[in-house]
Amino acid sequence: MRAVVQRVRHAQVHVDGALIGECGHGVMILVCAMQGDTTDNANALVDKIAKLRIFKDDAGKMNRSLLDAEGSALVISQFTLAADTSRGNRPGFSAAAAPDEGEKLYEYFAARLAAQGVPTQTGQFGADMAVSLVNDGPVTIQIER
């Protein structure tokens, strides 16, 4: 699985003009299931993100995890993270998991993150979403598991 993790002050997602998910201080996670990914990949990615030390401690150093900082998460499905731009100008997405498998792993990922104790909200898999955020730092990290 691939993810882009952004430390945020606030993030939200709308579908058809309606707010469907948001988070405050914490992270917005764009996540993509790749072909061949399993729940083991999702578990490893969740564990890494929950413990990733990207929040400032009292000395101002990035030394606290999402769990330490008592942050929340907004998880957004993002199949375009599978983009292959090696040929031509139109990206290919054949490395992404099939939609039914991608949706299962996306939902599993979000549920597993919530089970770790992170308040978690989500976007809507496969929907045309309007996502907004206030990036904190900015801190943006790519992770693959």
C-alpha cells in the first residue's frame, strides 16, 4: 500500500457539496492499495503511521507520534498514487488494486487506524471528492508498505 501523510491543523472532505469527513489537529492520509496488497500491508502501514514521529515535542522537535499528540486522522482513498508516468504524458493506473479489493483494503486500513486509538474519519471510496486542508509545517511524507 502507498500513502501520503500530511500533518494538518484541519482537513475536510465534501461529496456533492456535503461534508462527509473531517479532522482537526492530526493527519490527512491519502492511501492507495496496490495489486497484490493484503491486510498485512495495511497493518504495517497503519502501525508505521500511528507511530511516525512527526509532531513537535515541548522543545519544538518532531519527536511525538500521532498517538502521543492525541491527533485525529482523515483517510482519503487515492488510486492516483499508483500512477505510472514512465511513458508518454497520460499516467497509467494498472498497478492499483482492482476497485473491489482496493475498497476492502481502504476500509480495513481506516478501521485498523481507529482501532489503534486514533479518531478516524474517511472520504467516500470512488467518489469525486473535494478535499481541503491546512497543512501544518508543512510536513508531507510518502510511505509504502
